[in-house]
Amino acid sequence: MTIDITVTINGRLYRASVEPRLLLSDFLRDTLGLTGTHVGCEHGVCGACTVIIDGDSVRSCLTLAVRADGATITTVEGLGTPEQLNALQHQFRECHGLQCGFCTPGMLMTGMDLLKKYPLATDDQIREGLSGNLCRCTGYQNIVAAIRAAAALRNETTP
Amino acid sequence: MKPAAFAYCAPTSLDEAVRALQAADGDGKVMAGGQSLMPLLNFRMTRPTMVVDLTKIPDLSFIEQRGDRVAIGALTRHADLEFSALIAERLPVMSAAMPHVAHLAIRNRGTIGGSLSHADPAAELPMLAVFYSATIRAQGPAGRRDIAAEDFFVSALATCLDPDEIVFEIEFPVLETHTGWAFEEVSRRFGDFALACIALSIETRDGAIVDARVAVMGVADTPLRLRDAEQALLGARGDAAAAFGAVVRGCVAPNSDIHVSADYRRALIGALAEKAFTRAWQRAAGGPK
């Protein structure tokens, strides 16, 4: 059994025929070659596979590709470019908010949604917001710093 | 690709969804937000032959006031409850609990109907349903029925639903006369399942409690409403926190597991009860909300 789906990803329209059991994370990486989205635990604990679906951060390993039919998705490839990082990516670079880089796509996509929905006025709020994303390198300090800096910048530009 | 193969349908009405479950003859599984079912599928801990996706059925996502109750559609997402002004005003304990429900990316997809039907004993929404004495409304081949929350949860991950019944909405009575409340939870990591959790709401008159509501979770196979603890609070005044903690400790008989021992859990729920009492009393006395 396969089902036809149409998905807009990073502004580009994709059509495919997929098995119902295909995970969105595997669809992005294996079918479309969009390997920026990382796959860690594959059961919703580590947050590495987080993408934005219709404006909300979502675990792509807990989403069937068939359920993305008609959706608009942003993956880490849709944020900035190496030449022109977006504001949050820029802060990750400035604050050294990554080491090995495995968790970074999920941290960025989660960070984008946190910046949209929460005041992030204290480090506690930032840490609570990041509690669903595991990093085994940084001890989180510089990731928190990067999001703190991005939140301060956001507050300057959107009063 | 980790789940075992299954057939998939996305019906556009509840009637059609129930028929699909009947046709699957006990081997069908309902998917709402999928945030509990997908890990089970990925681990192949469950291998349904048919997944019935509810998300194409219209009008199952809503939060509305109905007289002295708040009705919530089964497909309403946790994030919708978290950010709802109506929930904050009418069901403040639920509003306080929602940030503790997993993480933002999970709350963006997980639904109230899914969480109740999954019936994890350490999840917030099943406890809130018991706490508020909610009515859970389900549809099956024989039509619709109303189930009291306390009858709904049978054991860990088990409800009284038949395999071809689907929760479509939940009604929460508002505790209109209550002015003090608290929600306290401890988990290993913020957003993880609770080690222990308590919800408390009180009505006071002339400086004493005249009505109380108490529910706990994480300390038994199902969430529990503690009527003995509610009784013990009647007539209590602001100095009753320690006594309330002792009563709550005496009401539960938790098990040890890989996370903590039974003794730790019992001590923890008592400590949370004391904290909750103090917070609820402050609120009832007009202190900081």
C-alpha cells in the first residue's frame, strides 16, 4: 500500500508516493536527501529530528510522512545559508553554541519556535524550553547563551 | 523505517472511523496526535494491521464554555490548552499543568483525547480529568456514551473503552466557588513523566476550608482522587499544611521502580501536598496568583 502526498519543504513543492509506515524523518533524509534533519533516538526523546510543520515545531520521527500531506515544512536547510546565517544561527556561532553539531538542527528548530511563543525572560525559561532536546557535548551553557542573545535581539526589533 | 507495515485510513467522520475500527476486528489502532502511539509503533511494541487517523475529521478541535462546564474536543492539542485564555480563567489548575506536559514539540501535536485514551499513570491530563470530575464522551458501534473520568481509567495504559470506541469530547465542570488552587509536580527532567504530582483546589469561608478537591498521580496504576484527604481539609485553616501532607502520604501506596523507591515516592507526594496547601491557601487569601 502506498499513498500519494504533496508537501512544501523550504519553499519547494515535492510529490511522492509513500508507504504509510514511512516516518517523516526518513522521508526527509532518505527519500529527499535533506540530511540536515538529524535522527537520534527515533522515539521522540532526543529532539534532534525537530522540524517546523505549519508554523509549529514537531518531532519528525513521531510523524508519519502521509500525515504531512498538504503541509508546509521548514527544515534546518530552510533557515539561513552558510554565507547568510539567520539571526539564531548567527548567535549559535557567536556564542559557540555547538560542538559536534549532531543536536544542532533540532536545537535551532526548537529555538525558532521558542522565540516565537515564549518571553524567554530568564535562563530557567530557556532551559525548560530546551528540556526536550539532548546535547551530549556542550553542557547546554552556550546553547542557552545563544538563545538568550537571540531573544534579546528579538525584543529589540519587535517591541 | 521502523514500524511494522500497517494499512492506513483517514476517515472524515466519526461514524466512518468507528466502522474502520470494527472492520479491523480488534487489530485497529486510533491515531490522534500520535505522540504516544508513534514511539510504540517505532519500537514495534504494538503492531496494528490498520491505523485509523482521526485528524481529517472536522470539528473535533475546540475549547468552549457550556454553562458551568468547559467542553474540549478530543483533537484539541496540548499547546492549544496551554495558550488558551478560557482555560486559564475557568480551569486554572489545567492551565498551570500544561507546561509540564512533555515538551513544546510534543504539545504541538499531542491531543487531550489521545492522552486520556493512552492512560499513562504518570501523565497530567488523565489526572486533571479525575481531578475535575470530567465526563469523557465516546462513540462506538452502539452509539455514544458518557463515562465518568474515575470509571474511565482501569489500570496503567488501560481504559474502559472497547477497541472500536473513540473519545470525541470531554466536559470539565468548573469549580466555580473555589478561590485557592495549586499544581505541584516533580520529574527527573522538566517535561518528563512525573515521579509524583498533586492537584489541589479549595473554597474558604470565614477563614476555614468549606470544600476541597484533591487528586494525585504517579503514585498508583491510575490517577487517584483522594476523598479522604478532601474530607480531612474541611474546617482546616492556614496552619494545616503539615497535617495535610501526612494525610496524603497515608492515602497512597506507591511501588518502587527503576527511577525511585516506594518510600521516596510517598515522602515526595507528602512534601508536594504541603507545598500545594500553602500555595492554595495563599491564593484563597488573595495573595499572589
